[in-house]
Amino acid sequence: MALWSGRFESGQDEFLQRFGASLPIDQRMYAQDIAGSIAHAHMLAAQGIISAHDADAICEGLASIQQDIQHGTLAFDISGEDIHMAIEAELTRRIGDAGARLHTARSRNDQVATDTRLYAKALACKLMEAALDLRRALIEQAQRSDQVIMPGYTHMQHAQPVIFAHHLLAYSWMLARDHERLLAAYRAADTCPLGSAALAGTTWPIDRGATAHELGFAACTENSLDAVSDRDFLLDLLHACSVMAVHLSRLAEEIVLWSTAEFGFITLSDAYSTGSSIMPQKKNPDFAELIRGKTGRVVGDMVSLLVTLKGLPLAYNKDMQEDKECTFDAADTLIDCLTCATGMIATMTVHADVMRRAAGEGYLAATDLADYLAKKGLPFRQAHEVVGHLVLLCEKRGCDLEDLSLDDLQAECDLFEADALRCLDLRSIVDARTSQGGTAPQAVAQQIAHATDALARDGRLCADLGSGCCVQ
């Protein structure tokens, strides 16, 4: 019998029970629900609302239920509807009237919101930890590739030479920004709605601050209507997941390209590749492709919740039961993608010679030649035109800028002198870009140091947040 059955003369049929139940989805929040109930029982006893004896029985009963769930010896009936009602029903079955007193001064509305916020905080921590591992792999691969020259691209056309480490670190900084978004989502979830009851608060003399403190929340929510109907914190988490998934998709796309015969920049480990059922020679970057493909799923989860919440009046509506499946799916999917990407980056083989040869094609010295003339006093737009003529000359000859002689340069502009030939050397081009954030080895070394410091700082912060969560 449902815990709310007093108002009803007949029950629901089996199909409607299944249709309305969220237990298959939200049962993973059992630890958060039990923690919230224990904190609530402690507070009720401290306020004299229930006896200390009842509170002890409730806490002992909840601890035994949690142990049985963890050991797989407790199976819930679908008629329990959700994890909250299922645990309460089991508690009352085990300890009697004391279990029935647990729900005093609270509603499922504030109970669900509390559990969801606790779980969202734990998910944010897990996502940050997984992203830290990928950042570490990118930085370590960058350290091994800090002298490898490759072509940099715009519009997927050769643009200017860069250090491969520089390219990898761009993704490390993307993930550092993702960390900030996850941190914001964590903080958005870090207020306690418990005590808001159904929507209007309660007449019981509760101490909301006590439960918030025991559960590791930074503060209590300020408005009971908002507290039970707010799911912005899940939107924040899903937004952070979506942006990170897009970043991983971009990285995966480059891994796919780099591993082709046309590029040949890297070889993926066999562990992160698959073969073909018909073509014996194939080594496919399937896992990079899956990361790229799963991005649509994560973004779709965010859109799903946005559409679910659109137009909902205050306060709680059953529609909001749909908030968890998309959130759990997005976080689970992204954690798997982060784990996979970390392994791919850590184990891939970098072909420095192939990258260097590719950087020698496509007139990558053009910008430096134009800058040379501009430093000689020629307006940059005129210098741009001069070098454009030189590129056209190379196209007609079937050569690269590096193959031109000083006479060839001076035929286009008499400002060229012998030192202009240094502008055609790829190593010199790379070494000259010493500006902060540039691709010169010394600038990249500084960037690696900064990225390492940021990784350590964010790791410490993540550990502190994790220790502050009452349930992981």
C-alpha cells in the first residue's frame, strides 16, 4: 500500500505503477536519502519533536537498510514508487511506529530536492576528478612533445608552425575552464532545501541550519516555494557537462584526423583502436569517434531538462521527476568519455618527423616574411601583398618559400636582406614567438608550469569539496 493511500479508495494497476515510478532511476540516490533522513531525525530529536529513543531506532534502522542495499540483499518493490518512499516503507516495516514518525515536518518535495542536490554535488566532484586526470595526461604528453614542430591550422589549412605541446595545452586550458563551470554547478547545488516541506514551510519548530550543517551544505535556501521547484542547479551541471563534451568532441575529431594515413601524426594504442570485420589492414579510432558521437547525447540531456522545466508553474510538479534520468545519463556518459580520452592521450605515439615534414608544406613562413618587411618600415598591407606575390611564385614553380633565394625575395622588394632567410626557417619561426601564451619553447615551458600549478590547485580544491560532501 502506498504511503499516501489514505485519500484513495482504490489503487493503481501495475502499468500505472510502472509508469509513475522513478525507483529504477533514483534508487542510486539511496545513500543521499539515508543521510538526509538521519540528519532530519537528529534535528527532530534535538528539537524535542520526536524522542531520542525514536531517533536512535530510526538511525539504526536506516544504517541497516544502507548496509543491505550495499550488499545487494535488499530488493525494493516497484510499488514503493521512488527511493524515498521505498526506504521509508522498509524502515517502518523494520522498526514500527518510530519509522512512521520520520516524515514529521518534511515532505517528499523538500526531501527529493535535498537528495538531488547532494547527488549533484557528488557528481560535480566526480566529473572534476575525471577531468583532472585528462588534464594531467595532456600536460604529461605536452612535456614529452615540447620540441615537436607541427603545422598550426585555421580553416583546416596550414597557417603557422606551432609546437605540438602548445596544441595539446589548448585542451588543458579548455578543461580548466570546464572545472570552473563544474565548480559553479557544485556551488549552485550547495544550499539545503530540507525544512521547506511541500511548498510553504512547516509549523513544527525545526532547525534548518542544523540539518544543513550536518549534510555539509553551505547554507539554507531562502524561499520554500523556490526551494522545492528549483532545478537550476541541475541545468548548471548539465551546461557544464555539455560544454565539456563539446571540448572532448573537438579533441576526438583531431585525434581521428591525426591518426589517418593522410596526416599520420599519431598512432593510437591498440587498446584504444578496433579493426574491421572484412578489411584486415584497418585500425580504426572507434573510441575517439564514440566520444565525438556521445556529445550529442549529453547536449540532448541538457535540452531535455530545459524543455521539461519550461512553463512549469510553482511549486512542485510531477514533470520534475524527469530531471534525474537526463542528469545521471549526461554525467555517466561524460565520465566514461573523459576516462577514454585520458587513456588515448596517455598511450598514443607521436610521430615528430611526420609532423615536421607537414610543417614544411603550405607556406607557413609567409606571416614572418610579411612581419620582416613591416619591421623594415613597409606598411603591413603592402608587405602582405609582396609576400602574396612570393607565394604565387612558389605555386607556379611548385616549391615552398624555404626554396626561394635571396635574389627571388629582392626581386619582389628591395627591403629584403640576407637575414630575411632566417624567416624561412621553421625552428626560427617557432622560437621567435616568445610572447606570453605563444608557441616558442620557452613560452610553452612557462605555460606547462602554469598549467601544472593550475592542475595542482584545482586538485586540492576538488579534494576539499569531496571531503565536504556527506556522501560520495
